[in-house]
Amino acid sequence: MLIRHLLAPCLILAANSAISPALAQLRPMIAQPAQLSYADLIDLADQAPMVAHVRIRNIITLKPDQAQGVPPGHKRLFVEADVTSLIRGEAGISPLVTYLYDAPLDARGKIPKLKKASFLIFARPGTRPGEIQLIAPDAQVPATPVEIDRVKSALSALVAPDAPPRILGLGDAFHVAGTIAGEGETQIFLRTENGDPVSLSVLRRPGQPPRWAVALGEIVDEAARAPEPGTLLWYRLACSLPPVLPARAVRTLAVADAEAARADYRLIINALGPCGRTRTTS
């Protein structure tokens, strides 16, 4: 009776036009790494209106005619899970949730053991009470104590009053040469989602290493510093900025000043380092 009771909402969910199109477009994914990179974690946390710690109560493997668009090497499951805690979600969450998950098969072609296992899920509400939808095929990760702490820390940074805004792209760049050789200053303005001012600056002095900083405000002062790797500000820059300064950013500068601005931008990109994303789905 339990299986029959669960299968009915499963079929309704799979056929629901608000959810099934997104699930039908799931792309193949690789096995989840032991630990998400910082960029992976923020990518998921930043997109998910709901983050919860759940314990899987039951799973049902859907038949092929009930699961269209499943990636090769995966099986689509109807998951029923008890909510251990809601980490993020303004509208709350039901104590028991159901959702679809495309589980990667192991080397033997078997579904990994999921019943009674604990996971962190990044999701959005479904169309009916208790139904949710994962925001990405790999938005279910093992709920280890370390990962729970990292997720909570990431979410705290995202909702902090002074959280840096999302970066949309580059604005104009300016360069002023100094009065002596090797001296100069570059300032590059960024376009942000909420319109808040963000700018990058590079200061060069003879006999000193160049110093770059990011300012979250109209004024660049001595307090401005380069962001620490593994922070939200570092992520916003390292994972959003283009690799080179586009021509439109230096269109008003003299040739020498434009070249200096490009060199200073390369310095910033090299200092930030790679974004570090490892996920192959979004």
C-alpha cells in the first residue's frame, strides 16, 4: 500500500507541466566530488531559495516511460525524505518532502544506497505542499558535519548586510601616469546587479610591488584591500570577471594609458587565480 500511495503523487509530479520540463532538460553529470569547491558551494547556495538537511525515508525507481530525458548512466528516482532542519527558506518547508532525483549509477550499474542517508538539498518549492524541485541535477550532496558548516557559513555571507553584489561585467577603465617612470594608478569600474558601486584599483610606485584593491563604495581609500581567496568577494570577482579587459572599457584612453590599464587588469586576474568550479551541471 505504501508503494501504491507514493507512486500516484510521483506520476502526477512527473507529468506536471511546471516541473517536468525542467527535469526533462537535465544534462549528464559526473559523480559528486568528496567536497564541493567554494565556488561550487556558492553557485548552489546563491541560486537556491530553499536549502534543507534531509534524511531519505524511501525511494522509488521510475519506469522508463515515466522518466523522459534521463541522462545515460542514471536512474530517475522519486524520493521521499524527512526534513531534519531548514537552513534557508522564507516560506518554511513541510516536515516530509518529495522530489525527483537522477541518481548516478555505480560501476556495477546499481543505484547507490540512499535510504536513511542524510543529504543537503538545494531546491525550490514545487506546485503542491511538500513537493520540491532540485535546482540542478547535482543539488543533493552528502550532509557531512563539515559540509553543513560550510553551507551555513556561505548562506550567512550571502545574506549579510554588507554582502558584495553580483558582478554583471566591466565598466570604464581609467589610468593616470605618475610624474616619474614606473608610477601610475589604474581604476576599473564594475557593473553590478543592484547598481552598487564596485571598483578595482592598481597603484604602482617605483621600487615597490604593485598594490591592487577592490572598493565597495564611491571612494577608494587606504582601507581598500585585495579580497582573501575563499571569500564571497573573491568569488564574485574570480568567477565573474572576463579574462581580459575589453576594448570598450579603454575606448576613451590614449594608447599608452590603455596598455597600462590592460597590464594592471592582467595583474588583478592573475592575483585572483582560477574560480575553481568543478561541477559540470548548472
